[in-house]
Amino acid sequence: MRRTSLKKEEFKQDTRYTLTAKDENGKMRPMNVYIMRLHPDAMIVRMTDKDGSLTKLAYENVVKIVAEKEVPEQNRYYIPDAVLAESNWKDRNTLEHYSSSPHMGK
């Protein structure tokens, strides 16, 4: 079975996804993410099944969308645009940054 990577157009910001993606060793892994920002070659995601860190995930590493759920505006995570800017992620793969939805009382 031949696996192909997905493209930017197949993803939406402020949406939760369960994905199958290649890890740093090339092995297929399940991944739960919240997409914060879509850039031309990669997306900035919050890892919802791990430590909640922001991570740069290349589209070419995603091989399958298992589930997709758009997040209502009142439950969305808020991060300043400057933190999510493409220029901040040129030499970075992860970033520890706390955020929560005001609706959730945090």
C-alpha cells in the first residue's frame, strides 16, 4: 500500500484533528492536534494528546486524517499572532506556550 502525504488545502485553522503522521524516525504514529496556523510548508499545531506544546508539523509528514472537528469560537485557543508568525518558526520545531480558551475559565 502506497502512502502519500497531504496538502495544506486539506486542513483548516481552529480545528481538532486525529491524524496518522510520520515521527522523526519515519514511523507512522497517531497524533491529536489543534491547528493554530497554516503556513506554506508546515502548520503550527498544539499537541492535544501530549504536553500541549506548540509544534511545527510539515504537511508532507501527515499521511491520513482520521477525524476532524471544527472548534466553536468560544472554545478556541488564543495565541498572539507574533508567536505564530512564519518568521518565528524558521529555525524552531517546538515552543512551550500556555494558552486556553477564555470560555473554559482559564
